[in-house]
Amino acid sequence: ADQIHAMIRDLQTAAGKKVVVSMGGIAASGGYYISAPADEIFAEHNTITGSVGVIMVWLVMKGTLDKIGMEAMVIKSSDAEGWKDVISAFKRPDERQRASLLGLLDTVQKRFVQVVREGRGERLKTRENTYTVTLGEGPETRPVERTETVPLNGQIFMANEALELGLIDAIGYEDDAITRAGKLANLAKPKVVLYEPHKGLLTRLLEGRGPSGVKIGPELLDQLQTPRLLLMWKVD
């Protein structure tokens, strides 16, 4: 998303092109990161957008391995003992490791917020929201007040609220966005070119048939098992 964002900025500054985004059903998190620098953003009535946040997800199989009588053997170099397997499928991170991972996520979050603020400028309407969360367990449970900045808090929005918050400029469809792009570029009869969408890993796996399908190799295995920072809207 960050690379595509940079390409769009280059298209605007170096090439002097106008960019108008037409959002489909979902354009949240990484989708919004890409959209933020656009001259104007159109969303459909039922578009889900926003989710200005960063998430890291992986599975921990420790309990599962215990049930089937298996144990993961991990040997780390002495100097890297505390960090080499900070993201592991066989154990939960300790408090020090969680704090480090949270620091990484917060750093990416700051960059995300900067991208949105720079892209939307004065069109962005923010507000502070105070809420209470419960921390601790058992007798150590305590309520804590926290403050978040809407809409830069990871929350998702439908088009009408996104319009009120300045995340988008108009509610409309692809044809409306194309018409607006033509006007911004001073084109009387704009020529529309459609590109084939890039097919992701899951799509290629589902479409694979016989020898011509997806081949299992180092690159595919790396995609499946390597943890990555994601700008992703996730349904819990």
C-alpha cells in the first residue's frame, strides 16, 4: 500500500495528473491508504471504508501440540535469544516482546495517519472520543479512560459518515468518478482504459487446474508462512 501510495503521489507531482478514486464494496485500511492522496474520492452508498489502523495476526499452536503429544524444539543463538522468535507459532510473546511489537505497529500507524492527514488536508474532520476499557484480571481489574481521534482510530465507516468526516468527497459510482476525473483534467471526451486486476495468492490457488496451476515452491511457501505487517480490515 505504501508503494502504491508513493506511485500515486509521483503521478500527481512529476506527471501532473489528476487522480480520482472510485471505491467499490470495501476500500478500508490499505485500500484507504492508497486512496488518501487522490484529488477526489468517490464511494458507493454501501462502501465500507476507513479502518485507519495496523494489525498483526498469527496463530499460536502450543495447546494443540500438547494435546497430540508434540513439542517444538527451538534453539537460538545466545545474542538473539530474546528476539529471534518473537513471532512464533509455538509460544505467546512475553510482555517485553509484546511491547516491542506494539511499538512497531504504532510506528506504522503514525505513518498511516500522516498519509491521511496530508492527503485529505482541511477536508478531514476529526473529533476526540473518550471511552473506558477494563484492564487486568480478577481483583486487579481496573477501569482506564482512553482517548481516540476519530476517524484515525481504526474504525470503519459507511459512505454517509465517511463523507461527514471528510474521508471521501462524494457518494457515487465509477461512472461518476470517471466523469469528475475528466472535468478535473479538462478533457471533453476522456478515453477510459481498463486494466486486468492482479490475481492474489488465494485466487490463483482456487483457479489452479492441473499442471498449469500454482506450483509449490520457495516463493509460495514464503508467502504462506512469513509474518507481515498488514494494513487490513478484519472481521472479528
